[in-house]
Amino acid sequence: MPQSLVTPASETESKEVDWLWKPYIPRAFVTVSAGPKWAGKTWAHLAIATGLANGYGLPDGDTQDPLNIGWISSEDPIEYVLRPRLDSLGADLSRFFLRYGALGLDTGIIKRIEQTIKDRDLDLLVLDPLMSFLPSGKRSISSEDMRAVLDPLGEIAYKHHMGVLVITHISKQPYGEALDRISGSGQITAQARSVLLADKDPDKPTEERARILVHAGTNLARPGKAWPYTLPDETIGEGFEWGEESSDTSADRLFGLDKEDVSDDLKGASATAAKFLRAECSKDWSAAEDIKVKAEQMGISKRTIERIAGKYCNRRRAGVGTTKQRVYWRWADSDNTDESAPNNVVPITSSNS
């Protein structure tokens, strides 16, 4: 006789979440961490892993039992990047188990990962970057395909009561909500129970090596503070340091999305269109037709982009009286002057609009 698929709630046990690093990296769940290529993600996450492996050295200053770390990377060769950086961080190398190379997370690889977890008694598995672990034929923009990758990782984390940390990149488009900047399907953040973001420290714009790790959110606890860090002087060398104090920097501030030049009344598609226009038109006068084409490619309707441009952008014409006449937009609160506009530009008025 077939067994029931469900269990009565009365026969289950309530448990508190266990943390590798509270409230940033939980056991039994997947954590996603993202940032641009210049954020020093590898340094930051190796420093976190070192703190866990050594039993001390995490930004909050807590000590705990040393843990075992599995690290699989397709971008950083062990002998040239990972081992030298672990040496400079003072890591307990006996607790790190490394592999270099991409692995498509099909059924066979998942089984090998599980066996590795058992053999090495791993407490944390790090995969860097996520896109290098997609099985053949799977697409990062497909929610279904990403579930096929992340669901097994979640099951592994739960089954072995360990943490799984997936490192990935952010998209280049400087607009949209902070979590929407993570490359690939929105399913990536939907599957995670904690999300970290790394980038240049917006509070230290003149310090070349200043970075910050921001806790974008978790549904398991109250989100944690952001932690500044300083990259070494050289690509591989000593000098990585966590900041002595935490920061209130938010995910939106990290990516410059907290500016007050967009009305709080804007929501949904209108807010997205405004952020898009601000990013595209703040530095230079931009051809309206080019902006509208690009906006439509990003899923923003022509009607919406025109409406928001009419409210927030200065508008000019170039080539008036010629067959090459074009309309240009510039975000109204940008620092540009009219001298930066294209040649033969005149203001748009009711008579020539």
C-alpha cells in the first residue's frame, strides 16, 4: 500500500535555526552571495571561511569550534589563488578541502558531492561561481532550470545539517531593486534563505581598496549589519582586514538606489523606469529613441518610459530642420550643463514638441 506523502504537524518537532555565522550563514539552508568582479568576493568569502575553520576571526568577534570547509571554484586555481590567499589569511589548512574546475550539478555530481561531505565531515560547502555549476542545457535565466540546480543543494544542506554558500555575479544594469541585480533568474534569491551582497564601500569613495559586505536579508532572523573590509595592496598578498565596526549601509545604498531624486509615489514599473532613466541619462544627453529601444529590451514599455521621461528628464532636440533631427533626454538633477548637449540642440517647447 502506498505511504502517505505528508506527516501530521503534531508528530514533528520545532527547532531553532543553527548558524555557522549568525545571522548571515545558516546551517541546513542555501546562502547566496553576489557582487561585481571588482568587489573582492573571493577575498571576503575566504576570510569568512578562515574564521569558521580557525574558530575565530569573524567580524563579530565570536569564537566557536573550528569547522571543515569544502571549496569548489571554476575561476581560482588552487596553487595560484586559493592557497596563497589562505596562507596570507592565516587559515588552518587542515580544515580546507579544495577543488578547481567547473562541475555540472547533475545527479552523478550531486552524489559525489554528498559522498565528499561525508568523507570530509564538511560544515560548509562553497561553490564559486554559481553559473559554472549549471548542468549542460540548463539556463541561468530559466526559473525551472535554476530550481533543478538549487533544490538539490538545499536538500543537501538540510540532510547534512550544513551550510551551502553559492557565490555569483550581479548584472551590469544599474537599476532595479538590489536583489534584482543578481544575474540570472529571480529563482536564485527565492531559493536562498540568506543573501549577501559585496561591492565598493559607498561611504569611502576615495579609498581604492575599501569594500563592504551587506546583508541584503534573511527570513530566518533579523538581518545583520554590513561589514566593511579592505583588500590587500596586491592581487595576492597580505593586508586583508575586516573593519573594526559594522555599518548601516543598505543593499539599495550599496548600488546607489537610495537617492531621493525619484518620487516615493512611484511604484512597480514606474519606479523601475525612473531608475533606468536615471542610470542611462545622468552622465550625458542620450538619444530618446535609443533609450526607448534599450528600455523595451529590458521589459519596460515605451509608453511608461516616455511618461517618466516627461516628468523627470530635461528634453532637447538636435539637428532641428534637418532629416537627422533627434530628441535627447537628460536626467534633470544630473550635474551636466547645457554645454554638454549635442550640437544644434534647442529646448523642446509646446510649439516644436
